Amino acid sequence: MKLILGIGAILIGIWQVYISKQYFNSLKKQSTPLILGLIALISSLAFAACLLIYGIMLLI
């Protein structure tokens, strides 16, 4: 069970980093204020880092 949760958390973390990269690339084209966009991007990357660390800890 821990193996499935660990692999799932790592995959979701990698997906979150990929989505954050796409969001960062399209940040200039958006009409939202830049500060709010950066806050969303940083929180998304922090969530991805937490998922990656959690997944690695479950696998070890």
C-alpha cells in the first residue's frame, strides 16, 4: 500500500511541476496581477515539493 501511495505522490508531484512550468510560460499573457500569479505559482511549486518529499519518504 505504501508503494502505491509513494509512487502516486511522486507522479502527482511531477505533474504539478509540469503544470506550473506551463503556467509560468503563460503568466505574461494573463490579465491577473503579476503578484497574485507569482503567489499561485510559488504555492503550486511548494505543494509539488511536499508531494515529492512525501512520496520519497514512503518509498524509503
